[in-house]
Amino acid sequence: MSKISTRKCALALAITASFSGQSLANNAQIERQLTPNQTTVNEAKQEAPEKIVVTGSRLKRDSFSVATPLVTMDRSAIQDTGLGNLSDVLVDNMPALSQSIGNNTSQSSISGTGLSTVQLRDLGANRTLTLIDGRRVVSNSYGGNYVSLNTIPSGMVERVEIISGGASATYGADAVAGVVNIITQSKKEGFDFQARGGQTTEGGGKEFTLDLNYGDSFADNKGYVFFSANWDRDFGISYYDRDRAKIEAAHSYNNDLMCNQMVTASGPQCMRDITQADWVSKSDGTLGGVFLENSNNDTQFWYDGQTLRDDWKGNEEIYGINSNQYVMLEVPSDNFSTAVKIDFDVTDDIMSYFQLQYSKSGSFNDKSPEDEYEGAYVPRYDAVTGDPIADIAPGYIPIDNPYVPQQILDANPYKDRIYWDRRFGEVGNISTDNDRTTIRTWAGLQGTMFDHQWDWDVSAGYGQFKQHQIRSNELNVVNLNQALQAEKLADGTIQCIDDAARAAGCVPINLFGEGSITPDMANWIRANPIIDTKIQQYTVMGYITGDLFELPAGNVSAVFGAEYRKDTQSLDTSDDMKVGGITFNVVPSFYGEVEIYEAFAELAIPLLQDAPLAKSLSAETSLRLANYSMENVNTVASYKLGLLWQPIDGYMVRANYARAQRAPTITELMSPPRGDFDSYDDICDGLTATSTKPGHANCRLEPTLAKQLAENPDFVFDSEDNNYSPGTGNPNLKEETADTYTFGVTLSPEFFQGFNLAVDYYDIAIVDAIDEISNENIMRECYDSEAAWGSDNEFCNDITRNNEGNIIKILQREYNLDELTARGYDVVATYDFELGSYGNVALKLDYNHVIENSQTYEGLDGNDVVTQYAGYGRSKDKAAMSIAWSLDDLRIRWRTNFLGSFKADQQDEKDYLLAVADNDENCAAAQADCITNPEPLAYQDYGSYIKHSLSASYTMALTPKSDLRVFGGVNNIFNNQGAFYPSGNGNYYSGYGGGAGRYVYLGAQYSF
């Protein structure tokens, strides 16, 4: 390629709309100010000085030579992990990152199953901007700005950079927590083909990956083309693959006995009095059905296959079903992606570039058959107006239903009602089949102006994401209700009572006994709802970059540019999802769009050079103004000021302040209520006429619960929530504002060649943060705050109970909360040294410590409600360490991952501490119910976790123009799966791998 092409290739990925936006200076000046010990700069300096930015340039980037904290992972380190999923690779090796959605965390997700997304600082994927070659790309979910990393061909990835510390002024408002930038290959020459396969040693977890890559110059070196294709398949891990998953653990803490309990066949018992063999955790949703399960029925029935038995009462934990058997520990996925990029010199001063990426991904999440009972209400909406109408439940089986066995009738059912609970195995397992297609493309021109002193870039991009989701074998509750209202005619024919239902094809249903539902019955009640999502993004941008003027310390470099972006999002659902009345989520169709006009500028200002105690001192500043076509969000500003001070060679101090303003996403702003399920415990659970637990005084005011207490003074409320918690947008949302401070030091001492150390502190405070209030806090605001309970309490209005008092819906709205806070520090250290004829050794450490991660909002009573996340459900400390030894074509790498201690659940801890305080008062007063030796709360405190992995690769020449690289390794060599974690899927903690354990892989790459 020509000189302009060589020079421009270094800029093609870098200058793009100032997205890379670190220090702008020529190579020689960056060498003097920032990287006194880096030899790669000298190589770059041999060419004519260039206006360069960090991302995509020839300048080597690391955590030690830039003003903003930066962590990188190169291609060889990615290959050595042996993992096919890029998000798994990054989360395992970059401590500042955590998984937002992944195969071992999305078992209960519906639209998210099969996605692979990450987040920085645990502030949410919406606040982490994922870029490809420095460019914003279309999202892979209507839930927010989520870029799924499995849509990027892994063989195309050259390296990954994480930039933290408030990058919104440079990259855009979504970069509140930072940026994950995927840099793709641009210098590949020739073909290579790679195959990799692996499996866990305990069974399951099988994976394979195929990669094809090709790069070459053409047209007398005026053009360059690169092609990449990738197929990655993960077969998942099932319940049956792990013995731990089969342990039935239903743990609780008894505040009266002050002991840890597990459910047994005889009910909850203190763990000290039983063994693990006594533990059970079963459901009454059997395949044959349970009948008359109510405290007012002395005789309760169930079907053992086709045999009707009357010994259900008190024996659920003996005869019930373990519903965990239907939950995958890791959901299988299948991903194909391909991409092509082309650069071409139009003239000696103008280069064109083009890139197209296409991905096709699918996931199939096979779950349990629907478990339904008489009082499981579901919402309904008017088919014409969309207004809500009365919720509907399947209802009791009428006493005169012709299928009712005489034995059940003879038991004199309470109020002539036949309570029932049944798993609809004949309808089939519920499954979610997600099929996703993503297209991302952009094209542009680069050139020079003002006598080659300034560079310019103009480009346009388009992205489209489509998702087709089929949810199979749900139940149509309206049809089920009609089918239960049956009658027998004189000729013995059984039919639905309702004339209109019969005209529509109603088939009466028989729930009594396993296999009693015929195919015709199943067809009448089956629902297969469909969701089609389409997201589009259009971008046009342009910028110029060059030197404004010269100061004594060097040139003042600048970027000026503008960008237009339009995001559209449409959600189209099948009719049964629009009108509801089915056991699946209600997700209405909706459309939204937003247009953004942005202008941005950046300056790199050298302040001092070769002064006393100032080998160099430079400043970076940037400003981005964005105008949104939203009613409550107009023009917002993001800006940054950074300082980089090098007192002497090898020692630097860096500091940054950044202001970011993020507008709500289309879904956060415009989405109507859309169904979802979240795990929560009813605050009213265990309610009695005299119970004193927090909130129970107001729980007794609930009409449905008050009625049962009035009818039975000994009534104890045992909640059976369906965990239905639909989310909804909020048209009154405004932008959130984040202030980010970072301060760090870097050391590259000349006396310790090859050693680099960076320590950076970060403090991110987001006010008016756009977020949901947790279900637990919604219940607290309704029942356990100083605000009055009742219809004037907006949080009480978001909680819906059925006529038995069970919660059937908690509505989660988006709010501008008071504040989200994330504080902590990062440590990055590397040391490279030569062993002469024995090769080279490279050491690397990445460490993150979280000081605070919290949510604060003002409750209705005016009091601040603070939820601390740091150290609850996640560790405050995370580290990744590696040592790599290479000799000629042999490379061996040992990796160690560390997670610090943490507590499992904050609410459980609060309840336990309240119980301890109450017990201490009883003991101080010499009360009879004093427990002298209370047990500590079990399964709450988890110690540190360490995982070791080993990889090796060897490259051998086959011919003068071809070679073969073979590689393999063992991840989690010692099969450390972490402590028993009863609140996790399969009793595993997802942060420890979710039960995957030891993983062995082998692969080969042929290049020519």
C-alpha cells in the first residue's frame, strides 16, 4: 500500500469522531512526555510525525502512559484462555468488568437468554459503552444499550481496551462508567483456520469453535481486505450433569429458635438436628395434580401417576416434585458471525474504508411445563383500546364438573370448592427460542487538508438488530377457565358450558391424573406467544484534527467534530401477548425513536517540558454537547479535564474530572408495562394476628389478609407468590448526571527495566440516576415506612394481591433516583524480563477493590433509603494474575483468578441482626424464650476463592509459507467450584463459574 495508506491505517480506527480521544500529539512528543522506556515509540518515530490518538494507532498503549485509567488485553492473552465467548474471557481477566447477561446467569431470563454482555463498576450495561474499532454500534436488546459480545467474530479481535474514569465527553453519554473497545485486526496477511473444542471434566459444558481469517493487499498495494468468520457453539450444562444440583436445599433462619433450618419431610428443622439426607425442597405442582390443598380440608388428594391417593396433607415434601430438575445450569447457545473490512487509497491523500459485520445467534432454553393453580391471576387488556380489564385466573374446579372423582366429592370439599395445583406436562415443556440477526456497517473517507497539517474524516454507519422469539407451551388462562366450566349431557357427552366458548372450539379439560389431558385438550389451552424486535441505528459524523498552535512545551493539538444519530426501536408481539390472559408475560407492541445531534471538541495542551520537577506536564480537555429529541431532555453537556504530570523519567501522576449526562433509553422512557419475573419474598409472609415482623401491622390492613384473620384467629399466612414483576418506562424521566474523579500514579523506573505499575482511584457519583427500585424496597415503602399505608401510597398501588392475599404483581417503574455511587481503586502491574537463551517471562496483575457501590433514594416518608451492594452478592476484591513464558515458538501461561470474601444477602443479614437484637433483649430481661447460644446465620459469609488455569501453545513450520499452531489447556485445574450456595442455580455461585468446574480444551490453527 502507498505511504498515505500506511499512514492512514494507523488513523483509520483511531480518530473516528474523536472516539479514541486520549492525548493528541505527534509520536515524538508522546515519546518524550509519556513513554520514556518504550522502544515501540522509536519504531513509530521513524515515519513522518502523525497526529495520532490512542485507539488504533501504532503507539503501544498500556496502563502506564495515558491520562485516563486503561486496561488492555491482547490477542495472545485472549487465545490462551481457551474460551470461545469473549465476554467470559474479559470478565475472567479484567477485574473492573462483571457480567451483565451470560449463559450461566440468564436461565430465568426471557428476551436476554443467549446474550453475552458486560458492565463496568457494576453500574449496569446501559452505562458501559461497548465500541467496535472506536465506533458506537447498534444494541442487541430492546432492554437497553446492550452490545452482545458474541456478535463479534472472535478471530477478528486484535485486542480489547477498557477505559474507565468518565469517558462520556469523548465517546458519548453512555460511557458514564467507561468504555469497552473491541479492536479488530488490520494487518493480517494470508489465511488461517482454527478449530477448538473443550468440555468440563464432570460432564456437560461441551463447546467448539471454528475460526477462519484472511487478509491481503490488492490493486498494487492500494487496497487491503480482511475477512473473518466464526462459529461458536455451547451445549450448556444441565441439572443432571452435577450432583450438587440435585441437593434439595430450602434454607431459612428461625428467629424464635435462633437456628438455621432446612425443610424436611417433617417440615423445617434445625440443621444441627438433621443430616443432608433429610433435606427436601419440593413443589406441589405434580404432573398428576394435587386437589383440596387448603388448611380447611382435612383430606387432601394427589395423583401418583393415574392412582388417586388421599394422603397429600402434610406430605408435600415427600410426594412433591423437585422443579429444579428443569433448570439449566448453563443455557446452550449457537453463534455464527462474519465480517469484512476494506481500505482503499482513492488518491495519495484520500483513503476510503468500509466494514460490514453480520451475526446470527440462537439460544433454546428448555424449562419446566407450566405449573398452575386455581388462584394464579394474570392481567388482561382490551383488544381495541389496550386498557386493562379484570385479571383472570383459572378458577376453582366446579363441584359439579363431570370429571371430578367421586372420592373427592365424598370428602366434602370446603365451600364446595375444589382447590387444585398441577403441572401441565401434557402441554409440553415451556421453551424460549431466541433467534437474533445483527448487521453493522460503516463507510467513510479520510484525508488531509491545510498542506497535510490537518486530518479529516467523514463517515456514515448503519446498524440493524432483529430478534424473533417464540415462547412455546404456555397456557391460555381464559381458555383454561372456560374448559373447567364443563357439563355432561344426557348422552354422556361432556362439553364446555359457555355457548360462545363452544363456538370458538372449547374442549372441556380433565385435570385428574397424569396423562388425563388429551392432545385436543392441550391444544385448546396452549399458547405460543411471539415477540419480534427490530432496532435500527443511523449515524453520520465528521471531524478534523491537527495542531492549533505551538507553546514552549509543544504543539496544542485539537479535534473538532459533529455527529448525527437516529435510534429507532419497534416491538411487535402476537395478539395473545397484547391482550394478556396467558401465563406468559404481557408485552405490548410499541415503537420509539430518538434523534441526537452532537458537537464535540478536544484539546491536548502541553504545559511544561523539561522543567524542574516537571519532565512534562500536560492537560487534556474535551466537551461534547448533545441535543436530544426528548420532551424532558434537550441539550446536555459532557466534559472532561485531565492532567498528566511526569516529575522525572519513569514516574507519572494523572488526574481527571469528568461530567457526564446520560439521557434515558427508548425503553426507559417510552415502554409500556412489559412482563417480567423477579425473585422476591413477600414482606407479609408469616403474618399472624400477633406477628411483629417489620411491616406486619400494615399487612393486617390488607383486605384479603384481614378477612382470613377474621375468619380464623389462628391463621398463618404462607405466601405463594408468582414473582411476576413487570417493568415499565416513565415518560417523566430526565437525564442523569454523573461526576467522576480519578487519581492515579504510574511507575516505570529506569533502574527496574520492564516493570510498570499503575494505581488509580475512582469515584463515580450519579445523581438523578435512572433506575428501578427493588421489589423489596417497594414493599418496604408500602408496609414498613413512616408513610401511610393505602391508596394514597403510590408504592402500595404498584402491588397487586389475589383474593388469598398472595402477590400476583409488583410493578417496577423507572425513576430518577437520588444517587448511585461507585468508589474503589485499580492496580495494574506488569514485568517483562529476558532469560537469554531460556526465553522471555511476562508477569501481569490486574486488581480491583470496591470501596462503595450503593443506591440512595428518598422514600415517601422523606427518609433516605440506602442499599449497599458492595460486598453483598459480589466480592469487593477481584484479581487476575498471569505468568507467561515463551521460547521461540513455544508459549506457556499460568493464570490465577482471585475473588475476595462477600456476604450473600443484605436483607437476610438485616433480618438476622434484628432477631439477634430481640433475643439479646429477652436474655437481658431473663425471659423464658431467651436463646443462650444463638446460631450464626448460615450460607451468608463466603470466604475468598482462587482458581488456577494453565495453557500452552506451540507453532511449527510446515512449509516456508505455512505453519501449524497447536494449543490446549486446563481452566480451573483443581476443580474449585466454590462453597455450597443454596440461593444460586444448582447450589452454585455464578461468580465461581456456576458449576462448570474444571474445563479442558484442545485446538489447532493452520496458517498459510
